[in-house]
Amino acid sequence: MNHKELLEKMLLIRAFDEKVNELYAEGKVHGTAHFYVGQEAVAVGVISALREGDVITSTHRGHGHAIAFGLDIDRMAAELLGKASGYCHGKGGSMHIADVKAGMLGANGIVGGSMGIACGAGWAFRRRGEEKVAVCFFGDGAVQEGIFNEALNLAAIWDLPVVFVCENNQYAMSKSVKTAFDTDTLSGRASGYGMPGVTVDGMSLLEVHEVASEAAELARRGGGPTLIEAITYRYLGHSKSDANLYRTREEIQQWRKRDPIAHFASELEKRGELQKDEWRELEHAARERIEEAFEKASEQPEPEPESALEDVYA
Amino acid sequence: MNHKELLEKMLLIRAFDEKVNELYAEGKVHGTAHFYVGQEAVAVGVISALREGDVITSTHRGHGHAIAFGLDIDRMAAELLGKASGYCHGKGGSMHIADVKAGMLGANGIVGGSMGIACGAGWAFRRRGEEKVAVCFFGDGAVQEGIFNEALNLAAIWDLPVVFVCENNQYAMSKSVKTAFDTDTLSGRASGYGMPGVTVDGMSLLEVHEVASEAAELARRGGGPTLIEAITYRYLGHSKSDANLYRTREEIQQWRKRDPIAHFASELEKRGELQKDEWRELEHAARERIEEAFEKASEQPEPEPESALEDVYA
Amino acid sequence: MPRDITYREAVREAMTQAMREDDSVFLMGEDVGVYGGAFGVSRGMIEEFGEERVVDTPLSEAGFVGLCIGTSLMGMRPIAEIQFSDFITHCMDQLVNQAAKLRYMFGGEAEVPLVLRTPGGAGTGAAAQHSQSLEDWFIHVPGLKVVMPSTPYDAKGLLLASLDDPNPVIFYEHKLLYNKKGDVPEEQYRIPVGEARISREGEDVTVVAAGLVHHHALEAADALSGEGVEAEVVDLRTLSPMDHETVRGSVEKTGKLVVVEEDVKTAGWGAEVISRIVESESFYALDRAPARVAGADTPIPYNKNLEAFIRPSPEKVIEAVRKLLDVKVGVYS
Amino acid sequence: MPRDITYREAVREAMTQAMREDDSVFLMGEDVGVYGGAFGVSRGMIEEFGEERVVDTPLSEAGFVGLCIGTSLMGMRPIAEIQFSDFITHCMDQLVNQAAKLRYMFGGEAEVPLVLRTPGGAGTGAAAQHSQSLEDWFIHVPGLKVVMPSTPYDAKGLLLASLDDPNPVIFYEHKLLYNKKGDVPEEQYRIPVGEARISREGEDVTVVAAGLVHHHALEAADALSGEGVEAEVVDLRTLSPMDHETVRGSVEKTGKLVVVEEDVKTAGWGAEVISRIVESESFYALDRAPARVAGADTPIPYNKNLEAFIRPSPEKVIEAVRKLLDVKVGVYS
Ligand SMILES: Cc1ncc(C[n+]2csc(CCOP(=O)(O)OP(=O)(O)O)c2C)c(N)n1
Ligand SMILES: Cc1ncc(C[n+]2csc(CCOP(=O)(O)OP(=O)(O)O)c2C)c(N)n1
Ligand SMILES: [Mg+2]
Ligand SMILES: [Mg+2]
């Protein structure tokens, strides 16, 4: 695990979503998007615990997972601009970026929509005797949906190699976890399925990485699933249109003080793995990379309108 | 609580479902039915803890709940025979017996299908400031469905006056709880929602009555829902057609030794509330009552075929 | 003096007026409270009615719709909001196996007065899981009613009527109609569920539509008028029960039928409109093959041009009418 | 020499043969193991394939269908069984928003080869929540295919073809067909998904049907033959994609069309069959208004007589054909 690379990943994710936010604000992108800013340590911490051949499923807030998993920034940018060279050839947009062959089984616009799919990947691994793991990312909102119950139970009884990663960013749109649940943690649900549950500071890449590594190891060895709850926060609005009426500016500021990138950078500085203020340079490089990606993407050709009729069936 | 009357209720339920089983075996009834034989202590134990104005929701295995709630045996028998005088005027049959005005909000052919409805009744009570309770009966199979998660969470966060009664009769059709869950109890799920959970011997009417009374009291006082798991057993097949391939004769015999009716009767004998062997007389009376009900029902007129087109809309 | 308000405001006004009058009416859905709903329809309502009557739910579409059904059995009048109509897939059991059938299964001995509001339709670049028009499913489910108003006036009148209805009503709004303005009286009025409206008279062809695409039909009719073709436009307003009589009357007059629907063409509700005409005596009044202008048989793509390519538009309606009038074949050739 | 086996056995044989050949095929559903499935379709299979390939699931229709979709993305070939087709309401999101759309949303860069088998239909006295025919919903969902075989021969051939198909296929069986016998070769064969079959030739009227009611159509045709009316019967076999060409060919020959469907009439798939005919040139080949024989617009009632009253039957088909031939009105009067 090269720490500097992980920092770079986080910076890339942040730069990407800040750029996308900007483009939406300028009305330059169609549709909507959900920004991962603030949650970078979760995606990067978890995915850095994976090996070649492992897979992930993602959510509506999926850019961070995709970048952490190694998807190509250029093709992601192209997809957001609806270009033919995008991951979905312009058909999917932000909420459907996927690279199934590479093991990124897709963002998903339906909350909880990929929880069964992740179990299926785990099932395939188990059936084939492959020591691989499927990571299922989802939000606190998905814990409220019925499929959470079904998926966790299936994974538990069949000891599927699935790591359930709940990104508790305190809100499902405007619904606060304080009013959506009557319990202090969401990982407490795990025992009801007979699986380990752990709550971790989602603003700390190293802590996330550690619990994810343990969970992945357990799953790989045939020990079944784990439910990880990563406590985190989304800095920006739920999606492009959000007046943030349901929370205070102060609350956002408090969380920003615990910024996962600044936190990790200063940790690396302390350890001597990073020069003082080197991360500002890395940040600059990340932003450049993103600018370049969107510039290139904007020059790509649009898909042919008739292509809308293709790909309904294989 | 008149103990003898409770014994009579249990006997009536048993006689009813043994009769229905017989009628199916003889091919005299249309469709299918699910028999409550073995589980009588749960329905009677729970419902005897209720007060005037409380409501219940039931399941596909609903005859026991209906009888315990006080529905009219004659109209139930008529419904099973598809008669115009049945509770549903012949349109519902076994799986849809209801008396909404009386507070029996319906059997339900969809496993878990009435869990939201029970929450709704609780919601109405709370909104109106009525100190009433909704009891939601369901099987271990319903715990596997998504709606279990949603309903329990809604009831928990809104402190709804709902008592969730899971009748863990060891099987959902052929699926044993041993393979359907990775935990020892199902009441253990409760803590994940922040509500009390309790497992009780579902073969003991008095124990069931006690935990149900506590739960109902809590709910009535505004203390919110409870999840009760009653450990019980269904003696007969899942429905009229079941070869019982998934369990052994011995297992059934073992459970029959703990029969809830015999158990309660001998308890009453010990307490001197019942003469020795008096329960055999009560059993006989119950059977007579049931014979009479089905005889009367069989003489009732069929609904007019054209009535099939009515009642789609109010 | 006309009182122009938006479709969004009309829906809100109907809810608000009903809630002021009847304490048993309440609104429940995801983010309907301080957020005001994903499309701002309920903005301001929680301030007036409080969080016991404008209820933010967890993401539990089956659970809270089931809860609403339960309250309706107990005599309350719930309004459930499904944030995007695509998520109605989560509460199909509650709508189809419970709400629609409880009354019938119970032999008529219960009522389920539930209104489920939800925004349907595409055109926002939200892609395949946030753009569907699935209303046809519910037209196919006896026990449910399906309403789909196209104007602020109808939205208010139909929502108030739906709230009076003792049956479950699926009330389809459209994201692209929310900002549309129109004259809406402040006082309460009802538009009967199940009544279509002739929104433009004409002699040459009948164009039947509903919801957003009703405006495409009107636009097309105006353009065609310049070519000397006078289209009669029927706004169904309610899809179930379907007002066949109004369609029939118009078709028997014009002898020509074009249906405009936003949903996917195959097995969409346009097929039902056409079938009711051709399986009746009106068949013999048709002097042209009827036509459908509908969404293509694809999911909704993200890219703007792709999305436009597969959706109905005024131009496609004009083209369909022209083509239909041009046809010089068959028995009349 | 004919090898008569039941429809149930034909389905089982197709699954068994596919599973012997391809280790990635497996069956997952409620009680499909030792119980053999609610209708005995998979009886004996767990003994041959073990519980890793004939998998008893908890009652988690959304969860295990989602799981199957996941395995299909990973290259496996799942068969999911939904115990009664009514419970498909529980996995609508997985089928409609996931299985049907993943490929499209991902720009064609994925395949979802899933077969979802489920018994539909009424006639068993199981009442409103266990008797529905909801196949029309899925015909309306691009990305899904819908198959509904009426004979043991077609059941085997279509199931094997569905298992080859790289797309999600909803495979409708019928409770009342399971015991029906027919000649089925032991060796493997495929019937292409999307091809209808003319099951009886005739000149006077085209009767289009599928599933159980295809047999009603054939029975009716035999009876009508005694009256001098020769009906041509088309068994659609696949409902989506719909084989319009075969229907068209027949209708252009007979000039008359009756559709027989078990589902609820309003917005059922019969409307699509009719609309495709009347919106094409074939409209001008029709010399009578087409007709539908379908389920009444009600939930399915429990009582036997009530149930029979609202369901299609051979008698109702005969009556519809007679009525259609009797009509002496309109342009031909
Ligand atoms: C089934 C479903 N219901 C509602 C929505 C609308 N919606 C999209 S994201 C979201 C909030 C999700 O919250 P969470 O799962 O915590 O993820 P987060 O947005 O916080 O990352 C909602 C309500 C949806 N997409 N799918
Ligand atoms: C959603 C749904 N899935 C499947 C079924 C078929 N089914 C009816 S009862 C049953 C088993 C239910 O088990 P449980 O909830 O434990 O109740 P029990 O039968 O043991 O009383 C099944 C699988 C159904 N009715 N509804
Ligand atoms: Mg969240
Ligand atoms: Mg059980």
C-alpha cells in the first residue's frame, strides 16, 4: 500500500466531484449528479484493501468508488458529458457508470439496488472456488430499504464473500440518521444476521483500510460477510439541487474540520512520508488532471441519435 | 381472564382447522388453506391480552387469529365454502377472512403483506390519541422479507403502538429456520431497531399471554413497539398439499408431546380450575360446534355469479 | 381575472385545502418536509401542518405505503408521495396485492381511500431509472384508479376529487409540468375522476393524449391548423377508469385517431385506447388506420439528443397526423 | 413413437439437461429443493444436483432475484423461480430497474442472461393474490423478453432457448398446464424466442392466443368447425418480442381477428396484438371489428362459480367468434 498514491486517489476524487459540481452550477451538464466530497477516505480505504479480481458495486453517489477502483477519468468525464467515448457511450450518465469486465459492477440509481447484485458476485466466487471478494457500497438510506434485510440474510446464511460497506454520511437526502433510526449505530444490525458488525471512523483512511482488510480477509477465507459502518459526511448538497435546509452551516463546518484528506496528509507528513505542503502540489496536479479530462471529453463526438435504439437486447 | 374460556378458544381453533383439513382431504373445498393446529396458544395467548378497540392483522395461516379475535365461526365456515353469507361473500376464501369494522384487518396471502398495514393502524391510534394497540401476526418466513425491515424500523422511530408477534413454527413451507437464519433467535433482530425483543415458549398460553400483556401495555403507554418471538410448531402440512419431506415424523411427535392445549388443560387441572378430564368434554363440544357450523354453511346459498363483477370499486 | 399559478402550486393548494378541512388527511413521503419534496411540491407545508401531518419517511417505499393503506382502512385519508415514479417498483405488492384488492377480497366490506402521488416522465436527463412512465401497469390492475392531469387547473380539481374518492388512486404528476402555469381558482372545485375533456375542437382527426404530451398534441394541432387540418384534441385526464365515450364521440366525428402517449409504445395505454375504438361499432366509423405516437421501445438514455430521439414530440405528432391523412390505400382508396 | 410427458416434466427436463451440460446453470427459489417446488416442477432435481445448484432460498424475492442478476453479470446462467407469479410484485425493482436496464444503461457493455420462471393464471380457487396473469407488465418493459408456452413440447424447447438467450427472460408457466401431456423428444431442441406458431389452419377467422387459453382457442375452433367456421389459431408462445408477422399473415388471410388472453382485459396484451394490426396496412384487410376474449376487469374471486364467471373459456371464445361473424353493420352492411 503506497500511501502517497492513496492520497492522490483521494485528491483525484475530490477534484473530480468539485469540478462536476461546478459544471452543474454552470448548467453545463445534463441530468443530475451526487458528489462524494468528504467521503473520500471510505472508497479509497476500502478499495485499497482489495486484490486483483475482487469486485465492487456502487451507488448513485458513485464517482468516488469508480475512481478508487481505477476507472479511467477520461471515460468517466466523457460519460458525464454524454459522449460516445464515455463508459456507457452516453446512455448512462453519472448514476450508471460501470466497467463490468474490470469488476466495477455499476453505480446504481436505485437506493439499495445493488445489494442483491453484490451477493450474486459473492455467490459466483464461492461456487467457482475463487478466493475473491465482492464489496457492496451503500448509504445509511439503503439500510432503511427492504432489500437490506434480504441481502444481509442471504449473505449470512450462505457465508458469501461479501463486505457490506455502509457509508453513514448522516443523511439520506434530507433524512437525518437521528430520525431515521432509533439506534446509535447501524452496525448493530449485523448481529441480528449473525455476522460481525463494526463501526469505523470514515474520515480516517487508515482505520477504514484496516477494518476493510480484516473483513475482506474473513470473506476470502470462507468466513462470510461483515457489515462495516463508516461514519462520514457529505460536504456538498445531496445532488445538484439542494438548499441544505435540513442542516446547519455550523454542522458542515464542524465536519470539514475533520477532513479525511487533510487528516491523512498531515498523518503522512508526521510519518515523514510526505514533504510539508507537498499535498498542495498533489492537489494541484489532481485538479489539472481533471481539467484535462473534461477538456478532452468536451471535444469528443456525441453519440449518433439512432444509437438510442441499440443495446436494449444483446 | 377466564382460563376455561381460553381453553375453549384453543379447542375451537383446533377443531376448526382439523375439520377444514378433513374437508380438503375429501376434496370438498376449493382452493387451499393453511392450518393453525399446534400454534393455538399463540393466537389465544396474545389476543387475550388485548382490549376492546385493539386491532390485529393476520396471515395466510389466519383461522386461529380470527377465532381468537372473536370472529363468527358460522361466517368463517361459510366463507371457506365460498358462500354468500361468508365474511367475504365468497370472494376471499381462507386467505382473506377479515372483519375490518371489528378490528380484524384481514388474513393476507402475501407473506409479510400486512406488516405495513399494522403500522398504519398504529399510526391512526397515535394520531387520534387513542390508547389502542395493533397486533401484527406473522411467521418466521416474513422475517426474511424486506418489508420486515421497513415496518419494524418505521414502528420503532415513530413509537407506534404495534406488537409484532412472530410465530416461529420452525418452517416457512419447507424452509427450516435453521437454514434460513444464521442466528439462534429471531427476537435478536429487535435490538437493531432499538425496540425490545423477547422469545417466549409459544406452546405455553400463560407465558405468551404475559409477554403480550407487557408489550401491549408498553405500546399503549406510548412506549412503542415490541418484537415477540413465540416458539411453536405446526403439526400439519404447510397447506393442503404437503408431503412433509423436509422433516421427520419423530420431530413432529416430539413437538406434539408439548401440545399447548394438553399443557394448558393439565395446568388448569392442577390449579383446580378444571375438573379432571373435563377438557375432553370441552373438546367434544368444540367439535360439535364446528360440525354444526359447516353443516349450516353447506346449506347456505351460493353467491350470484354476476356478483363477481361487484366490489372492485367502492 | 385569471389567477395564474404553477402546476406545482396547484397540487400543493389542493393538498393544503384538503388538509385544512379534514384532519384525517396527511402527506407522507421521502423528503416531503423541510426539503419540500424532491420537486418542491410540498414546500412550506410542514411549516403549516407540522411533522405529524407532513411526514418525512425513511427510504421505505413498501413500508410507508403499507402504513398508509393501514391508516386508510382505519378511516384516515393518506397521501403517499413516491419521489420518482420509477421507485413505485418497490411498493408494487402494497399497491397491487393489497390496496387494489383488499376491498374485493373482503367482499366489499372495506374501503382503501389512498392517494399515491408521484412524478413520472422523462426529459430531465435523469436516465433510465428516473424517467419512466409506468402508468399502464396500474390501468391493468382492477381496483386502482389512475389519474394524470396535464394542466394546473385539472391538477387541483382532480387531486381534490381523488382525495374524496373511496378507492386507491395513483396520481401521476410530471416533472416537466411542475413549472407550467395556468388559471386556477382559489376556491375548491372537483373534476370528476374518469372524465376526459375535449381541449380543442376539430373535424379532421382525433388526437387523444394525457399528461405532458397533451401539450405536444395541442402544439401539433396549432401547427396543423396552419396546413388546413383541424385536429380535435382529447385530454384523457384519467387513464383508469378510461372515458371511452368521449373518445368514441370524437372519433365517430373525425373518422381518424392518433394516440399520443409518453410511455413505451409496446403494451402502453395507447393500445387500450385504440382497441376500445376498433373493437366497438366505432371501428366502422374509422376511415384510416389509427396511429400511436409513443416512446420508443427502449429505456430512457442519458444523453440529451438520444433522449429526445426516443421521446414523443410535437413534431412527431404532426408527422403522424400528416402520414395518416396522406394514406390513400385500403377500402377507401 | 410419441413420448408423452407432462408440461411439468418438460420444464424439468429442460432445466436438467441444461444443468448437466453447463455447470454455470443453477436453479434458485423458494422450496425448489426437497419440496420440489410448490407445483412439483423441480422434484428430484436436488437429488441429482445438490443444494448448491438447486437452491432453497428464504422468502426474499427481491434479494435472491437480485443475487441471480449478480451471478449473471459474472457469467453464470441463473434460473430463478418465483413460486406464484403474483409474488413477482416483490422483485419488480430487480427485474425492471436492474435486469432489464443494466445492459442499456451500461452502453451495451454487459449481459444479464437470467431466466425467471413463474406459474401464472387462475382456475385453482386460490383467490386474488395467487391467481393473477401479470405478463403484460413485462411486455411493456424494454430489455425483458416474455415467454409463455402452451404445450409440453414448446415448454421444453422455449426453456432451452431462453437459457441460451443473453437477455433476461420471464418464463410464464401455468398451474393448470402442469399436468397436460404431450409428445416431447428426449434430445435437446430449441424453439426460437419470438416465434409464434400457427397451431391450426383456417380461412374464416384468426384467433390469437397464448398459454392456457390457447387450448380454449383450439377447443373453440373445433366446435366452430362443426358449424362450418374454420378458425386459424395462432399460439404466440412468446409475448415479447411479439411475432407480429405471423399474426399479420393470418389476419390478412382471414380478415377477422379475435384475441384470447387470460389477463385482465383493460390494458392487457390483447390490446397490443390488436393495435399492431390496426395501425398497419392490415387495418384495411380487416372486414370486421376485432374482438378480445379476456379476463374481466376484476381481481380473481375465490368461489368456483364466480371465478369461472370472470375467466375466459372455450364457450366465450365461440360466442365471440359467432358474434363477430354475425355482425352485419358498418361499411360492409
Ligand atoms: C428506492 C429509492 N428511493 C428513493 C430514491 C431517491 N434518492 C436517491 S439518493 C437518496 C438518499 C440516499 O441516501 P443514502 O443511501 O444515505 O446515500 P447518500 O445519498 O447519503 O450517499 C434518495 C432518497 C432512490 N434513488 N431510490
Ligand atoms: C411474498 C410471498 N412469498 C411466498 C409465498 C408462498 N408462501 C405462502 S406461506 C409460505 C411460508 C410462510 O412461512 P411463515 O411466514 O413462517 O408462515 P407459516 O406458513 O410457517 O405459518 C410461503 C413460502 C407467499 N404467499 N408470499
Ligand atoms: Mg447517506
Ligand atoms: Mg413458519
